[in-house]
Amino acid sequence: MTITTENVLAVLGTVNDPDLKQDLVSLGMIEKLQVHNLTISFVVVLTTPACPLKEFIRQECVRALEGAFGEGLELDIHMSSRVTSTRSNAPVLPNVKNIIAVASGKGGVGKSTVTANLAVSLAKTGAKVGVVDADIFGPSMPIMFNVEYEQPGVEQEGGKSYIIPVEQYGVKLISIGLLTPADHAVIWRGPMAAQALRQFLADARWGELDYLLIDLPPGTSDIHLSLVQTVPVTGAVIVTTPQKVAVADARKAVAMFKQPQINVPILGIVENMAYFTPAELPENKYYIFGQGGGRQLAEKQHVPFLGQVPLVQGIRESGDSGYPAVLKHDASADAFRDLAEALARQIAIRNANMDKTQVVNVD
Ligand SMILES: Nc1ncnc2c1ncn2[C@@H]1O[C@H](COP(=O)(O)OP(=O)(O)OP(=O)(O)O)[C@@H](O)[C@H]1O
């Protein structure tokens, strides 16, 4: 076969994205293709910079091209990404490509820890990321991001005030905790909390974002309903520990998101504190909260399982010191990075499966 642009495209049309189950050419992932003698250069545009299959897809392109045109080719393949979205026509925050609700049934299972580490991990891959801390009962993000004493800015435009998120570790952040003094007990009523969340979303300068993560209060509350009524949400992540009581509550959270008036797809379940590992004996695993509860829940509910995070002293210390564990170089950082990749992957799959013109506005 002669090496022409058409033939190269025909060959690349046989390489499938394993997640999206379609070929790279039909998916529009091949750009800037140039052919000159034995030199073939092009860009593969992935659906997320956190794509765990980056190297695999590259290798598949090489294998297919060498199989068709023989060895001795000069291949110049660049891997790039453009995060997909089904929100571009959304009435609120159309420049935010994906809004992800992070929820849990039970309190204290590590929802905020997981949110903070997912956000920083996605930002580390080059994605534009924001976090809304809507956990009115325990807004812990300011401590976890070490911005406790910072104040979000305010900008006036057309007689209206807009909040400017604070930025840390490449992540834009707005927290209820940043608007109230640390030692000030605010008694939140449902409508007040819902109003605050609406402002964080609609009256804040988020700019363009690939992923906006919302750390919700534990359980099921007005604020969950208010969220989906304010913005079309891409999907929800449910955090649980393997413990029976936590899993039972996580099941209720899954059921809540599936209810017709909420109707938010579950992107996956995270099993936090899956087992305890002492730093000096990393091979030892102690299943102090039981074993596999999160994975089993995912299987029973037919939703993706995003992965496990161990119970490690360093994760707690990182949270308290305001330096997320994923910024370190250890096994916990690896766990959070894998989790972020799994989430980005599920978001891309969900976006590909949804008709891109069909943005559901529940207002
Ligand atoms: N994998 C882990 N290993 C060690 N400590 C953890 C882990 N995950 C969370 N923690 C610690 O557990 C505590 C509770 O975590 P976190 O605040 O993230 O939970 P939450 O589910 O967001 O709680 P809330 O009910 O306030 O929403 C924190 O002190 C945190 O540092």
C-alpha cells in the first residue's frame, strides 16, 4: 500500500479507543496529519489529559501503521487532549466542561479528602480544575488546601458582585468555610445553603474549566436537589468506606442520584480507607473496616468502581497540613492518581455515550 493521507487515515481507522469502542478517525481524534515520503506525522487528541491509555493508543497506532506500510517509517506522533463536554449549551456555566458532584451517604468517610486529591491530581495532568466546597456541616477544603486565612476576591460588574475563587496547587477553590470566620458557628437552614451554592456556581468567576468538583454535605439533603436545579451536572462520585453502615448509606446516596427528579448518572464508587497499611510495612494490609464493601456495592448497583484508597497516616497528615497526599511521591499518591484517571475515563465514556446536543436542563 502506498503511503498517502487517505491510506494512513484508513489504517488509523482500524485503531479503536478501547473505552469509547470506536475508531480514532470516526471519533475525530486524529488531527494535523501530514505525509511526506516515509514520514507520517499527526496528533492524537485524547478526551482527557489524565488518559491512562495514552501510551497504549500510541503503540496501537504504531503497530497498525507498521503493519500496513512496513517498518522503516518515520513516525512523529504527538499525544494531546481536549476534554469533552455535554454542557456547552448549558444555561449556567457553559464554559465548565464537566461538573462532578462528590457525595457520600455517611459522614467522615473521606469525601473531602478524596475530592481534594482528585482535583489536584487532575490539575497535575494539565486539566483546568475547580472545587466548590458545599459541605456546610464541615467545610474542610480551606484547611486541606492551606488557604484557611485567604479570602476570595469580589468583582463588581453591572451592579452585580462576582466571587473570584482562590487558587492553590493549580486548582480554583470556593468554600463556604472561606466566607465565615473559622470559629464562627453558622446555623445553616436548607434555603440559605442552597442560595450559597447557587452563588458559588452562578455568581463566581470560574472562567474555562475542564472539571468542577462539588464537595457536597454527607447524606441526602436540599442542597443536592438545589445543585441539580441550578446546573446540569455531568455525574456523581460516591465515596464510602468498606464498612457495612457506610455502604448502606452509600446505597441510599446512589438511589438519590438515580431518582427521576435528580437523575444524575453515577460515574463511580470510591472505596476509601479500604485497608490500613503501616508506613514501615507497606505490604501488610489490615481490613479494619471490612473488605471490599465499595466494590460489591458498585457491582450490585451496576455502576463503575473507581478504585480503593488505603487508610494511611500520611493521608490524614497531608489533609491537616494542607498539602494533599497526591503531591507526594508514595503509594497513597499513586492510589489517588489512579483514581483520577479512572474518573476522567468514566467522564469521557459518559460524554461519548450521551448525545452531545442533548443537554438536560432540569430548571
Ligand atoms: N485514606 C485515608 N487515610 C487516612 N486518613 C484519612 C483517609 N481519608 C480521610 N482521612 C481522614 O479522615 C478524616 C475525615 O475525612 P474527610 O474530612 O475527608 O471526610 P468527609 O467524608 O469529607 O467528612 P464530612 O462528614 O465532614 O463531609 C480526616 O481527618 C481525614 O484526614
